[in-house]
Amino acid sequence: MNHFIDIAEHSADEIAELLSIAQELKAEYFSGGNRPLFKGKTLGMIFQKPSLRTRVSFDMAMRHMEGDALYLSPAEIGLGQRESIGDISRVLSGYVSAMMARVFEHGHVQKLAEYASIPVINGLSDHSHPCQAMADALTIIEKRGSMKGLTVCYVGDGNNVAVSLMHVSLMLGANFVMSNPDDYGLPEDQLAYGKKLSEKNSVTFDVITDPFAAVKSANVIYTDTWTSMGQEAETAKREKVFPPYQVNQDLVNAAQKDVLVMHCLPAHRNHEITDEVADGPNSVLFQQAHNRLHAEKAILAKLFKVV
Ligand code: CP
Ligand code: NVA
């Protein structure tokens, strides 16, 4: 493993191995036994967009294991504006041990990787959010033992989070159902890719427009913001289209018993998810957020080749 840009670039075995390393590192953390695995290592964190979870979890992942992290704000770096992405990547490759980047265009994180002589991690792009999906899979496995045979239903916008969740679900043996308003589905190439992946792994991949029909077989309901970072100009239009896709108690009641309710956060409460559901007994929102730390330790450890 040289970079971590997209779940789809890795085999199911690699993803499963990362998740098992994450479980081991989490157990060590809670028994007070962090190993200094990242001693002498540094992570450069390039952010073109805001963040709470990604910034703090990566920073703490490095510090817990005696490494260090450096935050580089949009103003400082000016990715592709002040300086070309290739030049930034080659310069940082001589200063830090790995880079994590949150970008607008997926091509930008790919370009960083192309020019880097150190590992590059995608901390969210317009296409995917693989670190989030790793924390999500870890959470589902902790709650249900495995993803095999479960049905994961994503309700809402076919965005970066939906793409990575689809990848990890189908890859680890779960069925995947997508439910979205017209014109807000997964990108065409991802619909085709999901179909291929589902056939390969003998699971199902369906698009069901009616959210109540979609969640009927769901063991997991997942949602995310209706307006992702960079789409702010469309907020008013989206707020009109998405309300039928709100994850509320009626929708939860239409799913399987003990359905897990998930959201990558930040949540827009009483828009895509109600307070009642976000704070209710089915919600695992904060476990997901906390699992970012452990999933990212595993990704870093594998890229640093220290496990
Ligand atoms: N879920 C997630 O990536 O959160 P942040 O935008 O706060 O990093
Ligand atoms: N889909 C959201 C995820 C935020 C973590 C966005 O891209 O803004």
C-alpha cells in the first residue's frame, strides 16, 4: 500500500486487514498501551475546506503514537494557485513523512500522489471520503460482528460519503441500497462500478427512489448533508428537493429492528436527520466520529510500514 486515495483502489483483503489493525490499535489505546509506532514521523495536513473530525483525528493519531502533524490552511498553501500541485507535492515530500489532503477536485489529491515520494491520504474530495468509510465499517463491525449479509441503505445525496460507503459495503459483503431524489444520485460511473462490484462479491446493489421502500430491508440507514462543501450556491434549491429523504423516526420505524443510524457529521439537525433520531437509541453517530481516530491510525501505520 503506497497511498490511500480511494477504497476501490484496494482489495477486500487489504481493507479487512486495515480494519483488523484498527481494532487492535483501538484495544491498545483503551488499555493505555499505545506503542510509539510513529516516533520520528510527521504528517503534513493540507486543507482546502473546513474540518473538525479529519483535522483533529489525524493530528491526535500522530501524537498518540509519538509522531507529529502539521496543519496547512488553504491560505498558506494555495493549492494550484500560488504554486503548482506537482511542485507542492515534491517540496513537501522532502519535509514530512506523509501527506493528508482535503481538496475540492479529486484530481488534485491524485496529482499530489503522482508527484509524491511519500504516502498520500485522501482526507475528502468531491469524489470520495475513504477515511470516513473505514471508520463507518469499523463501527458496523463493532456493533454487528461483520458486514457480511447486512443491508446498508444510504438515503439522501449521492455524494463523496455515499460513494465510499458503497465501495466498502459491497467489498465487505453487505448489500447496498441507494435512495435519492432524481438528479441527485451516485455518478453514472459509480452506478456501473457498484453493479460490477456487487456481482463480483455476490451481494446486491439497488437504487430505490422511495426512501420508505428503500429502508425496508436495511440493517443500517446512513445519511449526510444535502449540500456538501463547495455546493453552497445550491443550498436553497436542495432544501426544497430533499425533505422527503429526511431520516426521521417514521423512516427508522420502517427499517429492520435495531437498525443502526449513521451520519458522517457535521449534521444539519432537523434537515437531513432529526434530533430525535440523531440522539435516539439507534444512533451510532459519535462512535463513528470517534472511530476515525482508530481507522486512521491503522491507515498511517500501514503506509509507514510499521505494522
Ligand atoms: N466527517 C468529517 O469528515 O468531518 P469533518 O468535515 O469535520 O472533518
Ligand atoms: N458530503 C460532505 C461530507 C462532510 C464531511 C461534504 O463533502 O461536505
